[in-house]
Amino acid sequence: MRQQFLCKDTHDNSYRYLRIGVHCVVCTAYAKTVLCVPMSPPIMDRKIAAKRIAGKGFIAALDQSGGSTPKALAAYGIPENAWGGDKEKMFALMHAMRTRMIVNPSFDQRISGAILFEKTMNSTIEGIPAAKYLADTKTIVPFLKIDEGLEEEKDGVQLMKPMTGLTERLQSANKHGIFGTKMRSVIGSANAQGIAAIVDQQFTIGATITAAGLMPILEPEVNIKSPEKPACEFLLREVIIKHLDALPSDVQVMLKLTLPDTANYYEPLIKHPRVLRVVALSGGYSCAKANEMLSQNRGMTASFSRALVENLRADQSDEEFTAALDAAIESIYRASH
């Protein structure tokens, strides 16, 4: 394999892969590139990873960040006084929970991919970098959560905050052998202008991610408590189709969407040639309810977070933990398509 480089273009601050042997000719030909570093080969071949994601299995969302970690730990049975305001200890406890899941024999081929929080990506599992452990030991495709939280609501939606560290995060993702990324924004009401802005932001940043050689998971979540949920889904589907139709023929994205009120409502997106996979978020539904809805949507697979871990507890014995995890994974796997 020829040497692979990652170059930063100061015009748009995007990173671009260049397979050019031992020299980065673009840096020589254009005076605008300010960073050019050799890259390690990916942990898992990208064509194999894409085939894995497009096939059987679901994506485990293990990407709770700083804001959602306390609630996730509390649900696991670890109260806030266990870390006493020490965030590093809090993240260490969360990593221990994730590690307990990942190394468990039930965390197996029924899971095709896993979305990681950045601190998890930068950590190790049994002495092995987390993404490498997933890919090499479990044959699970690693993804990275890249957004930096949500803006205040405007026009019925919450856009993503500016990603000031995006280029560096993409570079780090490539170094760790990450296959793709995930970023989330939220729709609260059927405001056409707001939903258009949400989708435009997702696809615009998605283009930068694609240029960096990564597969973007675009997640414009519709709040399941919205009284206008069906109308939100109608507007969202129409705008997404327009953006998909405008993509180049050699580009694909993934979509992570709230389970729709109408079964198979997102089938046009699932069948679109510019889409590798459409995955569903549980969005606050119980695992049983999310599975029931998912099973009614052909071609859609799961990317659950809370629903996956709802019956896991820190004080469970190894046997109890394995049984609870296996039951959750099996139920989600059976509901997925």
C-alpha cells in the first residue's frame, strides 16, 4: 500500500486524503496547505467495513458525553456522589461500564458497529486502543461522535454548536482507524425553515467528513415528545431527499433517525443509492417499545443507546450482567433488518 497523507486546506479547513506514494505533491503544487502528515493504514478495510454495516447487525451507541454521562451512570446504579464532582473519575467510571459491555462475550457479531465518545476512542480496552479492539477482536466497525452539543432552540429546532475542533478530531479519528462519525441535532416542531437549516447543516458538515475519508452518520433527531412529530417527519423526509439527490454519484452517507409514527415511512431514504444505511435511535422509548416500532420498518436497523443498557446495573454479578446484556442485544438484533 502506498503512503497515505492527510492534508489541511486553509481555504475551507477541511482534511483530504491523498494516496500519492512518498511525497505529498499537493503541498508542493499549492501554497495553501499548512499541515501534511503521514497516516497509518485503517484498522479495517473500508470496503469490508461498509459491507459489514450494510449487512446484518445493529450499531451500539456508546457515545454518552459529558452532559449525558451522569444520567447514564445513575441508570447503571452509580450515583453522582461516587465521583464527588471529579469529572475525570466520572469518565473513568463510564469507561469501566463501556469496557464491561465490550469485552463481554455477548457483545458479538450481532453488533455491526459501535459509536464511541472521544474519550473512549483515546482510551484502551485490555491494553489495546478502543477502536482497534473493536475492529480486530470483535470485528465491529468503530464510529466516533464528533458534535460539541446543541445550540438553544430557534425556529423549533436545535442546531449543532460550532465544531471548533472538527479538523483535529477528524485527523485523530483517522489515526485511530475510525470508519465514520456521528453528529446530532434536534427537531422539536414542524417549522419548515428550522428543519431546512438542520438538514443543511448536517449535509454541509457531512461533506467535510466525507472529504476526510470518513463515513458521516447524519442524525437530525425528531423529539418523540413533539406534538407535531408526524409533520416533522414529513418535512424532514422531503428535505433529506433533496440533499441526497444533490450528492455526487460516488458519495454515500448514513442517516440516524427517530423511529417514525408511520411504518416504513423512511423507505425512500433506505432505498436511495446515496445512503449506505438508515439506523434508528431509541429516542427515549423503552427497549420493548423501540423494538416493536423498529420491527415494522423494513430495511432499518437499530442504533440504540439507553434502550441497549436499560437493564444493566453496576452491582450485577458477571452472570447477571451477561444475561441482561445478551437479552437486550438479542431482542434488538431480532427487531433490526
